[in-house]
Amino acid sequence: MEQAENNETGTMGNVARDAQGQLRQGLLDEIGRLKRFSNRGLWALSLFLLLSTVAWRDFWFLPRPQEVVATLGAAPKPLMISLVLVLYTFSAIILSLSRMMSGVRHPSSFCHVGYLAGFYLFYYFAEGLQDNYWAVFGAGFTILCLESYRIWTFCNDQIGKRSEQLAFLERNGRMPPEENEESLY
């Protein structure tokens, strides 16, 4: 009879250790994902710099603007493209700052690279890339640096929270009481 009670107690202890080990591993996995995710902004910035280098060399692999205009029709005027670029730049900065203030996880950096590629291409086909290259480059660099900083600070904040949870789990054998924290995803 004592043997049965000891087996039952031992089994309960093993289940508790397994659950604690799973929670610990889950927290460690989440910290690893956040560390990898924190580099997302730098990858987007690197891709933008590569795109800017190709634009600086006047998109040597694309057909000449005259050929494309003959096929598709006239491109928008550089002034119109510049107005949209200014609108886009301010909108992206405000959106990024609002996401930073609210602590929202939003992986939008690569979208910005696509939009900026569109501006480079519009200027290229409007034959205004030489005059407006630095405007697109400056806007893109500003937006992507801000996005990179936003993602990095979000991840560091979340890594700090997960590290605190891990330390609590190590000390007490259970997760800390839940706060009114919204889902991260």
C-alpha cells in the first residue's frame, strides 16, 4: 500500500517537472524567436540599400524608359510622384511611431522596401530618377531606420518580460500570475 502511494506521488512529481520543463522550453523558444525577429528591420534596411545601389546604377537590367512608355503609356509626372512620396513618408513615420507607442508587434519593414522600390521605378520610367534619387533614398532610410528601431525595442521589451517569467518559473516552479496583457500575435 505504501508502495502504491509512493508510485502515485512520484508520478505526480514527474508530471509537474515535465510541465515545468515544457513551460521553460516554451519561454526559451519564444526568447529565441524574438531575438531573430529583432533583426528583421536590419534585413529590410540591407535590402533597401541593395535596391538603392541598383537604382543608383540606373536599373541597367530594365528596358529603357522610352520602350516601356511606348508600350504602357506615359508615366506620372515627377512632381506628382514627389507629392505622393511626401505623403507616403509622413504616413509611414506616423504609423510607425503610433505602433511604437502602443507596443504592437507588426512586421511591416519589408513592405516599405517594396513601396520604395515602386517610387524608384516610377521615377525611372518618368525619366526623373537622377533628380529625385536622394529624395527616395532619404525617405526610405529614415522610414526603415525608424522601423528597425521600433522592432528592436519591441523585441527587447518582450525578451525582458519573458526573462522575468523564466526567472519566476525557475524560482517558484510555476508561471507568474497573468497580467492584463494582450496577445502578442
